[in-house]
Amino acid sequence: MDTSEKFEQQYQALAKNYEVPEVISSKTKLIFILESPHVAEVKNGVPVAGPSGATMSKKLFGPDYAKPLGLLLKKHREEELERPSLDVVGLLNVCNIPMQARPYTSEDLESNRELLDCLGTIRTTAKKTPFKDEALVKVNELLLTKFKNRLMELIDREVTLVPCGRFAQKYFELANVSSDKWTIVHNVPHPSYNSWSRERYQEPVNRVIDAFNCHKI
């Protein structure tokens, strides 16, 4: 078995219990691209199900909405009611399994140590220069191929894409998938640590809110 196959097998083994799929429907118009699931996301089976998702809800729907965006969308899907403001929002992770160790059991960490160590390194490497270590190169290719495939599924759709934070922005650029039908909102920070309320980020965050208000009509 070559290195690529080994990492694909480890990925699939972890995906059984830890994969968090995207939330995208036929009505989705505004798609937030984020890094990867963490503890709350694995528990609830949707992206941004924790504090970052709560920041997003408050900015999009107003300060009274404290429920994380992922949980609002999950409930909306389950109830199958028509709510235009929720219909248009979609969520997409660069990596559908956690890139950090915390969500995993010690047993799963141990049996998939090489893949998870590589994912952890990739997650914290902000620079765009290619990796030299063979294992990192292979895991990076695996991550990028899976992400590219999910972007390709959207290529014929008129959507606004919002890569949130440096990691999502970097991998959206590396994926090198584009469409004349897409509108991209650049320079939006990751919604963690209440960054969407900081003065320095108001210009890109306001562009997100404008796009949301246009789409939900």
C-alpha cells in the first residue's frame, strides 16, 4: 500500500464517526467556507455549532439570536419550514473531519496518529510555500482534492462564497476552482473570538451582511 492509500484509509476510518458534512441545499445562495469541525460540530453533525456559530447568527439575524448558525440550520432542515433567511445560507468546511486532536478518542488518535499529526501541522502552517516532507505533501493533496471536489459541485450555481479566516482563504486559493457565476467576499475573518464585531473587520463583515440581505429577499 502506498502512502496516499494509507492516508485515505485512515481518513475513511475516522470519517465513520467524525465526519461533518456540508449544509447546502438547492436554495442555498450564500456559502460560508470554514476550516474544519471541532467538538460541538462533531457532536451535532453540522459546521459552526459552537461559539463561532453564535457570533455568525448574531451578525446575520440580530443580537437576540444566540443559537449557533449551524444549529439554526440543522433545526431548519429538520422542520422543513419555509424561512427565506435560513434557506439561503450554506456551510462548507475545507476538511470534513477535525484537524485538531481534541474531538477524537485516545484510541482513534493512536491508530491514526500519522494522518492526524499531519493535519495538525497543516492547520497551523499559514505560509503558502509547498511542504517538503512526503507525508505532509500526501495529506495536503488528500485534503485539497476532497475540498476541490466539493467546490466543483457548485461550479454551475450562482452563489456568493465567503472563505472565513486565513486557513479557508488559503485553501480556497490553492484549490484554484473558479466560476463566472460566483461572487467571492474576500478578507472576512474567522468568526472565532468575536472577531466579527471588531472595528478593523467591519468593512468585509458589512459586505457579508449586504450579500445576505440581497439573497434572502
